[in-house]
Amino acid sequence: MTDKQEELRKLPSVDRLMQHPDVAVRLETDGREAVLDAIRTTLEKMRAEISAGSPYPGDAELVQRIQARLASTMRPTLRPVINATGVILHTNLGRAPLSEETLQAMRRVGLGYSNLEFDLEAGHRGSRYVHAESLLCRLSGAEAALLVNNNAGAVLLVLSALARGREVIISRGQLVEIGGGFRIPEVMAQSGATLVEVGTTNRTYVSDYAAAITERTVALMRVHSSNFRVIGFTHQPSLAEMVQLARERGLWLFDDLGSGCLMDTQRFGLAHEPTVQESIAQGADVVTFSGDKLLGGPQAGIIVGKAELIERLRRHPLTRALRVDKTTIAGIQANLLHYVRGEALTKIPIWRMIAMPVEEITARARALLEALGPSGARCELIPGRSMIGGGSLPEESLPTTLIALPEGDATSLAAALRLGEPPIVAHIQDGRVVLDLRTVLPEEEQALIGRLRELL
Ligand SMILES: *Cc1c(COP(=O)(O)O)cnc(C)c1O
């Protein structure tokens, strides 16, 4: 008998492993199937290692590997992370964190039944599309509103329902790719509307739109250049000029705003971000935006505008395909109520972050370094910039104070921060890992300190 066979004989049976106290406890929490699967997979791997020449590492090691396997298979792949990048609307990190009230509303509706599509007064079937409408109309000044799954869906729906087989005129400077493969020309093609490009990359005049109008034209479209900025010798007509031309020629005007800002961004030293109210006040007939960008709520696509057009959207089959979930409607309503009550800056996390003065960030950073003790003394506070991100306010940033971690192998340190629990995502700047507390929620600070203590 060879050594390998002798080693293989040492492997315990599945039954014996099931009875091991450290494995048996997992039967209660993870269920028999998952435990059995972890045992079989781990045994199989170990058998292969032994056949390749390794000695049997012992029962303790085997049980530990089974536990690790269980932990990794039972752990949801989507889990919370700490965003220390200072990018407020980080699309890869889930865009807007939600307010307590928003989550409570989502929880209440999610835990039980609701009047999602039930008219309580009449006692019969109602429509899910009525729910956030009055709030959206009140805040935007629009006649009607409709919620769908996300803004990409909203744009596709508007073009499919209102412009299929017709021409829509758009400036060459606005044929944008938002990211994640959302390109305006491709969405146009998908909707069956014909894209008519006018002007040049940097300059488009209202006369360019006027010259391109034919009997097949149905609308003029403006797209917010969400994630880039053209500077220098540039011109785009104002929305008011475009509305005037559309009115004169019997067309409607579609404004894809993207970020869906309801607040004045200039009071925070940022550039002016076009707001939904302005767009409606200037006469846009249909305006689309996201629920989870500068609105600061759950993912959704929001369409506001003229009642007659919104009614046509409601009846289109795509609306059913893009329909919004009950918990989302509850969250959007609760988030909109923060604006109605005038408490957006204190209650909506992204607005709290935008409004947070640099002095407050500095104070939080100092307190964090103190809590770290001696390893805190090896860190440094340096001035930096927090980005708005998420396809809004391109290139706009806010002053911040960064915590620069001690010098060393920054790539390895950043990876170690990402791979622990909770994962921490941070930038590397000038060869050092830097943390921006603007995007770290106060309730996450203890966990951040704990991880830094381990690593530094
Ligand atoms: C972000 C954005 C979209 C896509 O919105 P999602 O909610 O991500 O689907 C479409 N248009 C503009 C102008 C945007 O900024």
C-alpha cells in the first residue's frame, strides 16, 4: 500500500463529520443540505490534494475548512460596504444610501399587504401608478407623474410610446453615454424613434433644430450631459428657447434631466444643477430623472409632465414591463416627503453629505485618529475634494479633509481594507490610501475604527 492510500484512509466519513460538534451546530442555522454540500466539496478537494502528494492535515483543519466553505457559500454576495472614497453618488457602491424614514416606509409596506392596486374608497381594483403622483406634481409643478423601474427605462418608454416611427431632434453635443452601456443613440434605435442629430459637438444653436424639423418630427430632446463637461468655445440653446421653437412648430419637448435635482446646488459652492421645477416651469412637456441620484431615494425612473402625454405612457405595454415594486413606491414617497417638509438637508443622507461643512469632517477625522491611538499618530490629515459623482454635476467637488494612512504598500492595504468585514472601499492618492469621512455614515465609524486597528 502506498503512502497516499494510507493518508486517504485517514479521511473521516461524511457521517462522522456531520456529528462533529462544530459541524452539527451549523445544521440548525444553515440547514442539512448546505452542510452536506460543504462537507462533500471539502472532502473532494482534500482527496485531490492528498492524491497529489500532500499529507492529511488532520480533523481540526478539515472541520475548519468545512466551516469556511459554509461561511462563504451562505454569505449573500450583495452586502453592505463602507464608502470611504468621498464619491457621494457612487453607482458601483449602490448610489444613494436611504434615510431612516424611507427604509421604515419600505419595511412597513414590504412586511404585509398594501393598497398597491386597490382603491380603498371604492373597494375595487385601483392603479399602482397613482401613489407618488400628487407628491411629484406638488414638488415639480407638473400636471402628472409616472414611476417606472429606472431612468434608462423611463427614456426608453417615453421614446417608444410617444415617438416610435417619428423623428426626434437632438444636439450632437448631447449624444451621450451615461455609463453601464446606456447610450442615447442606442436607446433611440431600440425605441423605434429616428434620431436626427444637429449642430456640432461643441456648438448647437436653436436655428439648427429649426432647420431640421420635417413633417415626421414629433419632438425636440435635451439630454443632460451627466458625466462630462464641454468647456471652451461652446453653445447650447437654453431650454426656454427650445420650448418656444417646439411650441411654434407643434412639437413637444422632452428633457432627460438624469439627476433629478430638486435643490439649489449653488448654495454649497457647486455649479448650478438644472432642477426638475425649472424644467417644468420653462415648459418642458416630459421630464425624466432617476430616483437614486440627487433625489437621494431608491432606484426608480420618474417621469413628470403634461397629463395627456403621461396618460399615453401609462397605457403603453412597456410600462407594465418596467413597472415599479411596492417597496420602491413606498420609499420614493417617504423620500419625497422630506422635501415637502423642508427637511431634505437634515434627513436625506446624500444631502446631509453634500451640506456637511469641511470643519465637521475635520473634527470627525481628528476624533477618529485619536480613537486609533499610536497608529493614528502615523496617519495624516490632508486637504482634498469629495466628488458628487453618479452622473450629476460633472467634475464638481466639495472641499474635504482626507485621512492619509501611513506610507507603505498602498495597493495591498487598499485590498486588505476591501477584503475584510465590513469591506471598506478607499482611494489611493500619491501612493497612500486616503479615507474621506464625508461618505462614511456616522454609525459606520466604529466598524471603520475596528478595521483600521486590525490593519495598521
Ligand atoms: C443616469 C442617467 C440616465 C440613466 O438613469 P438610470 O436611473 O441609471 O437608469 C439616463 N439619462 C441621464 C441623462 C442620466 O444622467
